Amino acid sequence: MKKLIKYTGATIAILGFTSLSSVANHHGEKKATTADKTVVAIAAGNKDFSTLVAAVKAAGLAEALSGDGPFTIFAPTNAAFDKLPAGTVDTLLKPENKAKLAAILKYHVVSGKVMAADVKPMKVKTLQGSEFEITVKEGAVMVDGAKVIKTDLVGKNGVIHVIDSVIIPK
């Protein structure tokens, strides 16, 4: 936990859709899976998270995402970023907006490893410093208004839950 604080919340939601456990190929050799990778490696290998990866790099957070963790990441997809008003992503990726971008990305991260089975309606504190509410609406888990669309993508330094919208601190 102290190591996570040392990174000043430089973690963000990134993920991929691969198997969650080791798998043997037809030669009997084990292939790496998400459980063997950091969240950075998982995201970098998945084209559906290219916007998120670009944002993490622009915010200077990629190195910290390779740290020990653990952390829980609520990861928006490219489609989630596409829902933002036109020009928002381009503006945030500019060097002069690095601090604002980092704050938004850290708002998607909670300290610790929270699996879907452990989630219940509650307020959680993010690494950005603000809180958001986790609710259940018509059987769907919602995170600050974003719907969780996939859960429990486990990497070696945390767990990722995919969300359908970018959440913005108030």
C-alpha cells in the first residue's frame, strides 16, 4: 500500500480481453495471460484501449502502472472516450493539460483489489482524492453513472473492470 501512495495515484484503468489464467498451447507450453501481465502490458496489447493508452502516456503515468499495486481500475474503452464532446480528448492530450488529464485518469482508480463478488453499493475514494458512488441499477453495477460491462480482468498488479463511459471528477 505504501508503494502505491508513493506513485501519487498514477494508476489508471487499462485492460484487455484475454484469458484470465495460464493456458497450455498444443505443444504443452504455457502462454502468458492477463494474470501474468501488468495492466500496462494488457492495455498495450489491445486495440480497444488505444485512446486510454495514449492518455496514460500523455499524463506520464505508464511507468507507475507497472508498479506492484494492488489497485482496482475502472477502465473506459475507446467507445467510452468517443462519447465525450468533440475535441475533449484532443484537448486533454495537449502537454499544457497534463495535470488535468492525470486527475481524470486517477479518478478511475481505487486502492486495493476489489473483485466483482465483493462490490456492493457504497462510496469509494479514488486515487485522485475524490469519492464516487457505486450503485446497482436494474441489475447492472454503475460506477459514478458509468455502467460496468465486464468484470474481474485480473493482472499481476490489480484488477480491471470495464466501463462504458469516462467518469469525470466533479
